[in-house]
Amino acid sequence: MLDAYIAAEQAVLLGQTYRFGERQLTRADLAEIRAGRKEWQAAVTRAASGGRRARWANADFGGTT
């Protein structure tokens, strides 16, 4: 699915919007495609990490006791 969204984004960027005088035709919505691509990229990233998110906390041990 990620590859399909990337291909769709490229197709739109290469000119799927046409102008006829004052009228404009857009075959696909770039914003929707980009949102879908981001969603699938996040899913691919999660799957690559085994579904685990990195968790850590910063501690400051430089204070006085």
C-alpha cells in the first residue's frame, strides 16, 4: 500500500491537475494521498520495529544531595 500511495503522489505531482480557461480539474487530491502515505509509512515503521515503540526517560543526576 505504501508503494501505491507513493506512486499516486508522484502521478499527481507530475500533472494530474488540468486547467481549462477559468475551470480546473483535479483527478486526485494530493493532501489525501499524502495523509494516506504518512499513515502507511507509520505502519511500515511500526512493523519494522516489531510493533514496539522506543521508550526512555532522561534523568538528571547532577543535583546536590
